[in-house]
Amino acid sequence: MARRRMIYEGKAKVLFEGPEPGTLVQYFKDDATAFNNKKKGTITGKGVLNNRISEYLMNRLNEIGVPTHFIRRLNMREQLVREVEIIPIEVVIRNVAAGSIATRFGIAEGTPLPRSIVEYYYKNDELNDPMVSEEHITAFGWATIQEIDEIIALSLRINDYLSGLFLGIGIKLVDFKLEFGRLWHESGDMQIVLADEISPDNCRLWDAKTNEKLDKDRFRRDMGNVEGAYQEVARRLGILPEA
Ligand code: C5P
């Protein structure tokens, strides 16, 4: 088979041209980075697990009517997705204080937040993904106010749904990061859809009883057993790939 054209290589994924116009193939690598590339490593089997976990969560979200770029999983490490115009904003939704919000405001990690908080970061590695406000987003033309309203509404729906889904398998959804894109329909209509992936790489997932970390913080903080934690999430979701 002819080598497919690579469109983009990110830290944990590669995007290739898809089989039909308007599609892309998203390939999941085992590479892991943290602190904006300052820490690098490999988590054996991570790509396979994240491909499966993200497939499962995107399918559940599609079922409840959340539009996503996901079409179908192709194999162990690849999935077919719709080509979208990525909005250069990382949307972080937080339910419990951890990571940067705990540091920024001096809140003890694990403290429940008074309500879910949505934050925006400008996707730019050279600038270390600075936190931005709606004012910055609209003034610099990264998204319109209508698009931001749609993104907030979708993010809160996703948070409600995923918080319940994870709680059902004994996991607390502490916080997570989403990316959105513009999907252009042939009619000329534009739709905001969920893009990228949802996996333990971009969520904080804690065991509901013990608060044991089942996510990338195990890699960031050198806690060991990173693959085991990702496997545990897949196992509880009922999708652990057969050995
Ligand atoms: O580091 P911080 O506390 O701001 O991260 C909040 C959430 O967003 C975490 O779940 C983290 O995994 C995710 N995140 C991400 N990609 C980034 C920054 C944060 O997936 N570039």
C-alpha cells in the first residue's frame, strides 16, 4: 500500500490523509510528554489503550447527541476522523482542584470546587499555552462569541455526562481538556464539533474510594505503573484489549 501523506505530527498523535476527502487517520503513539515537552518518555501500550478509550467515550458522546469528529476505529492504533478546522484553544473543565489551579490559587489538591470551572488556554507551544479569557479569544479572532457559547454549552454537557459515566465505574473525573473544531458541511453550514481525543492523557481520573491517580499525572510525577493505570481505566470501561 502506498505510504499515506502525513498532515501533522503532534506529541502523542500523528494525523495522516484519510481514504476519502474530508477524512483523516489519527494514529496514537506511545510517546508521552509533560511540562510542554520538557519531560519526555514512552509508555508502552499507551497508544493502543488511548485509541480504545477515546473511541469508547466519543461513541457514547455521539449517542447522546454531542457532535464529534470521530467516525470509527480502524485498528489497534488508528481511527478515522472527520477533517475539521481546529480552534486553537484548549478548553479545561475542572470539578476538583488539582494541578495548575491548585498551585495558582493555593488550594489543597482534592478540594471540590464550588462549581465546575471552564478555563481557556491558547494552543501555542512556544508561549507555553498561556491562559486566556473570552476577551482575548474574540479580540484576536480565534473564535466568535457565538462559537464560545456553543463550546461552553458542549463542554458542560460533556462534563455532566462523563462525570456520571466515570462515577458509575468508581472513578472521579477531576478535570480534563477538550479541543473543538469547525466542521464545514457541503451546504456551507458550519458546525462546532469535539475533536482530538479523550483519554487518561488529558483527563485527571482518580479512584473514587482511594483517590489513587489513574492518569498521566503518574508519568508527570514519576509515580510508576503508568500503563497499569491506563489499563485499569480501560478494564473498568469494559474495553481492555485482549492480551
Ligand atoms: O495542568 P493543568 O492542571 O492545567 O491541567 C488541567 C487538565 O488539562 C488536566 O487533566 C491535564 O491532563 C489537561 N491538559 C492537557 N493538555 C495540556 C494541558 C492540560 O491535556 N496542554
